[in-house]
Amino acid sequence: MRVFIASKQSPEAEAYSRNLVSEAESLGIEPVKSPEEAESIIVVGGDGTLLKYVKLGLPVLGIKFGRRSKLLEVEPEQGESAIKRIVKGDYVIDEYPLLEAQVRDRRALIFNEIALVFDGAETVVGSISFGSEKINFEGDGIIVSTPQGSWAWGFSASGVIVHKNVNAIEVTFMNPIVPLGLKTLILPLEELVVKLEDKGRDQRSKVLVDGEILDYFSKTGEGFTVRKSDRRAKLVRFREPLEILKPWK
């Protein structure tokens, strides 16, 4: 088995990763130097590190070295036990849907969410279109989430959670003035379009995908399209709780 081990940039996580490479080699796993050579990936970090690799379509095991994480279930002291379970084949693959956004000439995969927000202290005037429907909005912005993304940024804005096995997209209006009283839409997995509408002047706004700035918009009509991706994210999970073995030295 060829495995790429990715680490967040911290002395503790990097030292742990070096130990993990040695442990993997002792168990017959071949560590490789890039994801392109790998059959699976081990991430040592938090959700931010995980999001860099989980969209590649390879099985990913997450070892928690972040302040908060809903996606990484293995504690650092359980790493040795996790590696041994993987070698034995004692694990399952938990799959998560991805969305795909077209932003100008760029395509982006979305694990959690894509958002349009004003890049300053003003409201955004825009619209979202799906099927034959169109809803105009004005507020702090709009978040389009996958089911698993509904408990990330979307949850902090709406308090709504969508189960990951529901084939749906969550749309959250952030502090909306328009439409007043409407905060969340649960839509089927069909194509939708978000764009800026006429505010009477330019609206310098930014597009974020999974927490990273992807682009800036300012002109009426600029926007992005979101649709279901054919690719799915794959996380390694364990049927039974992990045994905690000796801590790393």
C-alpha cells in the first residue's frame, strides 16, 4: 500500500508525522512523496489541512492535530492503533458528496461550502436562481453548502443541520434584509446560479470556497454556478472504537 502522509505546519505535527512514517514502514506500508503516487492519504492536522486533500478522491485517514475538528476522529495517541487496523483491512470508507462550482473560467470542488460575501462593511445585493425560480437577496451574503458543510459555517449562520446522506444543497442567507425572515433553503441537487444584482454602484465582494478566497466580484451579473460533482470524498472510519496504545515518543 502506497500512502502519502500530509502534515500541518507545526513542529509537533511534523515530528509526529516523521514518527508515523517510520511506523508505517515497519508495518509494510510504503510512504510516498506526493499524493499523485499514493493509493491513500494520512492527514496529521485539523479540518483545514484535511480539506486540501479530501477532494482528490483517495481514501483519507485524519489524525486530529487541530483545535476543533468534526471530520478527524483519530486522536494522536491512537495513531499506531489506526495504522495497524488499516493494514489488517479493519476499516470502512465513509463517503461524502462534493459540489462543483464554475467561477469565470475556473472549476472548484466544494467539500463544505461556497460563499459570496461583501468585502467590506456593506450589504450584498444579489440573486440565486434554481430551476424556474429566482430569489433576490440583500444582506451579509449567501452560503451554498453540502450536507456536511451545513454544520460548518452554515450552521453558525442558520442553526440548521442536513444529514450527510440527504441528497440536498443548503442555501443560507446571512443576516438578510431581503428576503425578510427567510434564512435557509434546502434544495435538491440541481444546478443553481448565484450572481450580483444592480445596486446602483459596484459591489466589491469575494467568493470563498472552503474558507479560501477564490475570486472577487464587483460588477452586476458576475457570479458562479454550482452543481453536483461526480466525485465523492472518502474518509477512513473504524467500526469499533480504537484501542489507545503507547503514546508517541
